[in-house]
Amino acid sequence: MSSAILSSTALLRNATTTTSVGLSACRWSSTAAMSAFTSQRDVKSRNDRFMERRRIPNRGKFLEDQKAQSESRALERYHTRDFKAGDIYAPHDLSPTQMKKWGKRQSPNTDAFDALNLKPLDMYKVNSTEAQPIMTCMNFAIMSEYMTNMGRIKPRTETGLRPVNQRKIAKALRRAIGMGLMPSVHRHPEILASEMRARQEGPGGFTFKESIWAASPSTTRGQPTQLSSDAKGERLAYASNKSIFLRSIDDPAVARQYTEHKAQTTVARFSPSGFYVASGDAAGIVRVWDCVGDGITKGEYSIVNGRINDLAWDGDSQRIIAVGDGKQRYGHCITWDSGNTVEAFACCYCR
């Protein structure tokens, strides 16, 4: 009995000791945890106050950006997507879905001249009243709307005019340009070629160099001037005095002269193959010569007793037909290499 009491007393003492140690340990650990939590809270509060001071201007900018974005979204509902030259638009507007909406250009629905009760042919006429400057400027402004920057007349799909008014305004524009009332941006090809050549040769300025150009075509009052171009569209052939000139279209300074004719030349034609030229003169002589090599005469044929008015090659470059002012016959069809007669014409006729 006494031993049991002693063992229970020892167990109680050990439990008390363990409890006291555990409580002291808990008391120590809670104090340390509280101090650590307090220090962390102080650091966090200082960081929050520091970040709050730094976040104020950024927050204002953020609110401004949000406000601007919301306003832009509200304006998107009123955007018609009718883009014009010079407008800025997003790349997604070039999607096939968007292109279907504005792929076709719509012409005006009403005729401006009918709506304003104006006559297109009266636009180029200059009035002699006191309001002449005002009317002239007004006419110029109206007519300029129907002409492009390069001097071309706009098509009816862009002007929206009726066909009759479209023809009349086109006629008025041509007459105004011909009378000098409206400026024309047309520039002679020779001037354009010389300026381009000067830009390439000069160090930066217009330094023109001297050159001798071919003579212009001979003209006769009441008669057409015959011009011919080769199959490639690179050269022109025409008659001038007693010579035939082959002239480059791109560079007018590059030319070639044929001088075997004894009379006034009238016409020259390139063969479809581009290797030969047939030329006629006022004496009724047709000459065939090489236009690629040294200009050697391949044949000389007497066609009529008078002036050669025109001639032509067949599609195979084998036969030549020439017509002119003759007494017994007015035309002759021959082979170019031998001059054999294919057919002669006693009178001029057209089919």
C-alpha cells in the first residue's frame, strides 16, 4: 500500500514537472511569435505606406487611360468605316469580311448638273458681265471636279452623271484645255525623256547636254501624215523631205535616217516581222530596205505614175500593197523580195 502511494506520488511529481516545463515553453514560444508578428506587421505597414505614396500618380494615370478607353469604345459605334486616302485605320479592318462592306466604290446617286439646273457646255464659256471673275472661278471649280490630277476625265462611275451630261462635260473640258482656259498637265515625251536623261547624268541638277535630233515629219495641207510603229512599240517610222527616219519612242535623240529616195517621201511602214521597212515617195517608187542591219536596200519597185499615198504589209511579211495617184492604175500588190505582181487595181475601192 505504501509502495503504491509512493509510485503515484512520483508520477504526480513527474507530471507536474512536465506540465510546468511545457507551460514555460509555451509561454516563451508565444512571446517570440508575438514579437516576430509585431515586427513583420510594422515592416509591412511601412512598405504599404511607401507604396501607397508612390502609387498615387500611377493610379491617376490609370484612371485617365480607362476613361479615354471607355470614350473611344463609345465612339466606335458611330464609326462608318468609310475610309478615304490619308486616313489611318487598324490592320484588322483589311479582313475579307470588312472588305466586302466597302469593296465597291459607290457613285453619286444624283446628277449634279440636273440638280443645279446647269448646262455642261456652258462651263467653258467666258461671260462678259461684271461678274466675269466670279463666274470664271466658279466654272473652273466645277470643271475641276470632273478631271483627275493628271488631266484625265473621270469616268461616269465616279461622277454619277447621266451619259448625255458625261459626254457634254468631257467635250467642255477638252474645249477649255484647247482654248487655254484650263491648265493641262500634258508634257511632251521628248521633254520628259531629256529631263530623265539629265537626272541620270547630272550630279543632282538639270544639266542638259547638246544633241541633234531627227527632223519632224513632213506635212501637207489637207492630207494625213503617215506614222508607223514596229511590232514591239519601240520605234516610229515617218517621212521627212527626201528621207525616212526611224526614231526611238523612249529616247528621241536615238534616230536613224534612210536617204536612198530621189523624190519627196510620203509614207513608211514597218513589216510585221520588224526586220524591214517599205517606204514610198512622190514619184511612185516603193523601196524595201533593212531596218535592223546596215540599211541596205532590198528592192526598188515602180508602183504607179504618181504619188504613193499609203502602203501596207500582209501578216506574213511577204507581200506589199501600195496605192497612190496613178493614171492607168491606182494600186499594186507585189511580193517584197522579187517585185512580182500579185494583183493590180485599176480603180480605188473599199470593202
